Amino acid sequence: MSPRRTGHPLNGLLAEARWSAGDLARAVNALGTRQGIPLRYDRTAVAHWLSGSFPRPPAGELAAQALSQRLNRVVTPDETGLVRAPERAEAGARTPAPRPDPVGELVALCRSETSPTRRGALAEIVYDTAFVPPPRRGRPGRTAPRMTHRVSAGDVVLMRRLTQVFSDLAAAHGGAHARTALAAFLGDDVARTLRSTAPPGLRAELFTGAAQLTHVLAASTEDAGQPGAAQRYYRLALGLAAEAGDPRMRAIVLRSLSAQAARLGHRGSAAAYAEEAVRAARTTADDATVSFTLVQRALTHALRREGRASRADMADAERLHERATGRAGPFSVYPRSGLDYQRAEVFHALGQRKDAVRALRQALALRPPEQHRAHALTEARLTEILLAAGEVEAAVGHGERFLHHFAYIRSARAEQALARLHYGLRAFPQQADAVALRERAGALAGTRPEPAQEE
């Protein structure tokens, strides 16, 4: 093993973090797994880094994220000494660079999404753990028209219909389906519409519609296992909502950024985005949107063991949900099944297992049968919680239903749940039903690496 080079900046960071080389390697591997990047570093690899070698990207960025979490302060990739300057330039050339307006960047990303030769670069975008204060309103003229194209209320209606179509497809069959078609529509038809002259009221509706479609693409990209690219799309949706002057859409996107950060284990960013989401929602006087954001803030409180604040937010969310009204649509109504699933996550984080199981079963009862992805994730969550409590018979029943719905979807979250199920069932080698379920799960999981365990 190569000796540590005492002058390497990583040495000081490891000492400050009270981490060994093995600790850092495990943290980098865990972050990679959460972001869909399989890594197998060990203490020997870190020793080579300390002796002056550079890891392949994105290990340097992931190491900076791991140290940032450990030290509770921002550590940049440069500070780790693990990123070459040429690599930074190359990475910037591989991935579409941010542009001065959301429409320009949306076109660049969507064109990469639809290009077979450039699509792979999007999967290499690393999730940014930092909380980025979101824009509240676009600067006048920043997204100025660049072409003459007749726009009308018909364009808004088309956007709404396709928002429903792509949302329904993702709910039924997972986010990995039809993403390229949505990206092509956004990068071509929608972008051309947004670049055209329109009266202020119509222009605002067009940008809100674009924000909604971009949000659907972000959620689908996250479900396809590309959290870094998904975060880019979410932030673009925020920019489009700002151009529209739409605080309601802004609140919805901020809530999604919070949920994504929480799923990846970045509790500080999750809490910051949740606070911004609640603040934006309360300016709308829309009960469904406020409920939607409050229950997410309840989860961030629960993850930080702030039980009283968590329960207060959850109670307010339920109260507001009961009196909410609105027309049917993916961005206008918060379904009770979604609220119950989120309540279950809050209960689980607070250690209230029975309440979590009850809420998940309530969510299942309300899910439309064609929403295979929602059913699969809910059944998988129930299976995990029941297995952890040793309730094997009940867990196996839910696990079998999870596998039934899994056959209909392509979803990275569902695949991760499948891998966790296969791994978790190892604890019950004497239970015939558990063994049989594990064999079925193993046949579907193939040779995927064992997952990092959720907290």
C-alpha cells in the first residue's frame, strides 16, 4: 500500500472528519449507489489517491459530497485534491452547460436526451447536494421571443393534455418509459412556443404548462435512475415557473426537490427546500398545495427527530386536505392515497411502525388499479417494514403483490426495492414462503449488486 502523502489536502479533511480511508471509500460507494452509479472503492483505492493518483470521475465529486455531509459544511471537489483541471473542462464539455435562460438550457438538455450519441452524458451528471436558492420571478425580457410562431389557447390545452398523458404513463408503467418522446416535444414544440410573441396572460399560461411538462420529465428521469439530470430538470421547471410568475407551480417543484434530497439522504437540503416550498404555497391560498408541501416538511422534521414539529405539520396537512377543492389533474389535486403514503413515511421516520403500516394499507386501498408503479412502491414499502418487524407471513403476501406489479413497470426505485427485498429475505432461511419469494425476486433481480440499506 502506498504511504499517505502528508501534504495531500484529502489528509486534512479525513483527519477533520475522523474518518479512515475505508470510511471514505464506503461513503463514496454508498453515495454512488444512491445515484445509480455502482462503485467498488476500498481503503487501498483511497491510499492511492492520497499518494497522488486521481480517481475516475465522478469519484472526486462524490468524495466532496460525502465529506460535506460528514463535516456539516460545504467541501468542494477542488478542496479534496481529487479532480484534475482538465477533467473539469472535459466534464463541462460532455454535459450541456447552464444557459442564461431556462428555455435555452431546456433545449440543450432535451436535444441531448433525444440524441443517441449524447444521451449518455446526461447519466453522468452528478447530483448537487447544495441548496440553491430558487428564483422567485423571471427577469423581464430574459426569455425574449426569437421567432414568429402563432400561439393560442390551443397550445395551452395541448400541453395540459400531454401533461396528463405522460403523468398517467409514468404512474402506470414507471418513469423509464416514453421519456425521449416527452423530451422531444419539450425541446421542439414547447420551446418554439415559448420563444414566440404572446399576450402576457397567455404567455404566463404557456410557461406554467412548460414547467409542468418539465416537472414530469424530471420525475421520470429520477425514476429512470438519473438523479443528477433529474435535478437539472427540476431546477429548469423552477425557472419556467418563475417566468410564469406562478407561485403554486414553484411550490410544487420545490417540494419535489425536497423529496429527492430526502431520498438521497441529504437532510439539510431536503429541509431547506421544504421550507421554501411551504413559504411559496402559503402565498397561493390553495389548500391542496399547502397540504402537499406541509406533509413533506413534516417528513424533513421527522428525519431530524423533531417529533413535535413533524406531527403539527402533518395534522395541518390533513386538515387542509379535507377542505381542499380543485379540478382533476396531476398538478391540481393531491390524491388522498399520496397523502397517506407520505404520512406513512413520516410515521416510519418517527418510529411509529403500526401507524406507518396502517397508512400504507390505506394508500393501497385508494390507489387506482392501473397505477402499477404506485402500487409496486407501496407494496414494497409495506414488505420492508413488516420484514424488519419479523412479521414474515404478512410481508410475503405484500411482497408477492409487489412482484406482480413490478412486471408492468420500468422504474429504478422499484428495481432498488426489488434488490432490497432479495437481500432482506436472507434473514428467513427456514420460512418456506420467504425462501420461495426470495427465489422469485432473485430471478428478477439477476446479478445486481446488493443495495445500500435505507435508514
